[in-house]
Amino acid sequence: MSTFKAVRVSQDAGKASSALVDATLDEIDAGEVVIAARYSSINYKDALAVTGRGRIMTRFPCIAGIDVAGVVEASSDARFRPGDEVFVQGFGLGVSHDGGFSERVRVPADWVIPVPPGMSLLDAGTIGVAGFTAALAIHLLEHNGLTPDSGKVLVNGATGGCGSIGIDMLARRGYHVVAFTGKAESRGYLKDLGAAEVWLRSDVELGRKPLEKSQFAGALDSVGGEQLSWLTRSMQENGVIGAFGNAGGADLATSVFPFILRGVRLIGVNSNAPMAVRQQVWARIASDLKPRNLARVGFPIAIGQVIEHCELSIAGRVQGRAIVHYD
Ligand SMILES: NC(=O)c1ccc[n+]([C@@H]2O[C@H](COP(=O)([O-])OP(=O)(O)OC[C@H]3O[C@@H](n4cnc5c(N)ncnc54)[C@H](OP(=O)(O)O)[C@@H]3O)[C@@H](O)[C@H]2O)c1
């Protein structure tokens, strides 16, 4: 049986380690659809899994990678045929089911989404879980009343995957975006994505008051911790925050005052959404939220570079998204 390359995470005496391995279809998890991978992206969650810094995987060994875009090679489910361009994100992929950092991926048909008409496989792969999460967050904020006329929208963790694509989508929708970043060297990149203002984290005093200066109508937060706390205290009346990340910390210390005196809403965003929601959000990603700058955000890497790029991601040193290109 022919072999293919994959990044497999194993655990020994409680310690996770990753390796580039030769795998066979016999070894990987079952499902109705076999996909020849074309692109998969490095998400922060992948970096935690591959480096063993976070408890992401629920079983070992397991191939990492929480998303993949590719072409159906075989399907025993009538909804998919060889040659179809498809995308898979989340469910158990790369967590409890062999994942996307693999030249061949096999999954249940219920996890598979056809790439929307008019979208290339490379675009779907570059958007990945990060772009989907940013889109879901914007979708939820808009359902809570946010419009481009409401005021400024801050994007925290601006140069990351969720942040970069979130800025691109918000700018396209006509929002005034404030990119909040730790990387002074990325000003030009963030402006090119559509940020109206770039604020450096080191220049901002987070303060300790129950309510800080009222500044933002909306926010997307990849970071959590003290910065999310500051955001809750810095929203204008009826401001809405989409919280999905913990790149800077998992704690949240605030008080009830932003919520009871300003009507601030803190909205949790979980990308592992029901299929109906995924389809609705992907339809928006292909239309009114369609990113215009994916070529600036994604950069290609080979499967053999996944492990080193996961280390860079954990250190917060990546601008944009590393996309594994398979031949
Ligand atoms: N809830 C969900 O379903 C869901 C889905 C996707 C992602 N997430 C979470 O959202 C966050 C962002 O994901 P991503 O894939 O966009 O990650 P990423 O590409 O690695 O970006 C993370 C960004 O966060 C910023 N950051 C701020 N403080 C940091 C710190 N102490 N260490 C590392 N980075 C720091 C950095 O940008 P700047 O230097 O520009 O600030 C960094 O580039 C992660 O916490 C991830 O787990 C959650």
C-alpha cells in the first residue's frame, strides 16, 4: 500500500511529541470520504497540539491539523464524488480524529463542506478555521446590532490568522478598524489589509478603573486576559465584543459595571458550530464578507516545516497564516 506524509502527535509518559511520518490509508481513522489534501493551515490550536504546549488532543497518537481543503478522491456517500473541491474544519479533526496535516485525510461525510462557487481551493485553505472564526464573530456582532455607523471596531491579535482576516472582512464591510498589535514592524501589512488605525500594544495604558474611556463599538478578541478585561472597560454604550481567543491568557478579571452601566455585551464565539451555521457563514465568506487580501495573509510552507512553524506561532512571531501546500 502506498504511503503519504503526515504530522503525527504521540504521547509518552504524559509528554506529547510530534514527527513527520509515512502513513497509510489503513492506519488513519475511518470515514466515508477520502480527500487528497491541497492546503491546510496552521492555527493557534494546531500550534498548541503539535508543540505539546496545550491539552488539545483527546487521544494519541493522532495526526494534527484542524482544517484541510482538498479534492475528493473516493466517497461511499452519495453527496460527494471524486473530483469535488471540499473543505473540512473542526468537529474532531486533528483533536480526536486524524487531521489535516496529512497528504490524505479520511472523514465522515457529515463533516464535509463543498467549497462555495466562485471560491478557489487556495482561498478556502487560507481562510481555514481562523477566517471562519473571524467571520462567525462578525456575523454574531452584526446580529447584536453592530453596523459600520456604530463606531470603531478594534481587532486584538491583529497580525494573527483570525485578526488578519477579520480586519480584511471588516474593512470590506465598511467598518473603521483599529488594529491592536504587538508588532511595530507590521504597521504597513495591517494598513494594507484595511486597518484605518494601527495601535501598538506597548503604547496603550490598560488602566484599572471599572470603566475606561469609551472608545469602541465592536471588538474581535484573539488574546483574552488583561487585554480583554481592558476591552470590556473601554467599550462605548451597547458595544459588542466577540471573544474567541486566549493567545495572551485565559483569565478574565472585570466587573459588572461595563455590562450594567454601558450595556456592553460579551459574546462567546465557538467555531465548532452546527453545520447549518457553518453553511450560513461560509455563504457570507463567499459574498459580503469575502476577503480581498488573502494573498497578503497566507504564505506557503511544506509539510516538513509544520513543526518549526508551530513553535513560531506559539511565540507570537508569525504575521498572517502559514499554509501547508501539498503537491
Ligand atoms: N473559539 C474558537 O473556536 C477559536 C477558533 C479559532 C481560533 N481561536 C483562538 O483565537 C486565537 C487566535 O488564533 P489564530 O489561529 O489567529 O492564532 P495566531 O495566528 O497564532 O495569532 C495569534 C496572535 O495573537 C497575538 N498575541 C497577543 N499576545 C500573544 C501572546 N502572548 N502569545 C502569542 N500571540 C499573542 C499575536 O498578534 P499581534 O502581535 O498582532 O497582537 C499573534 O499573532 C487563539 O487563542 C486561538 O486558540 C479560537
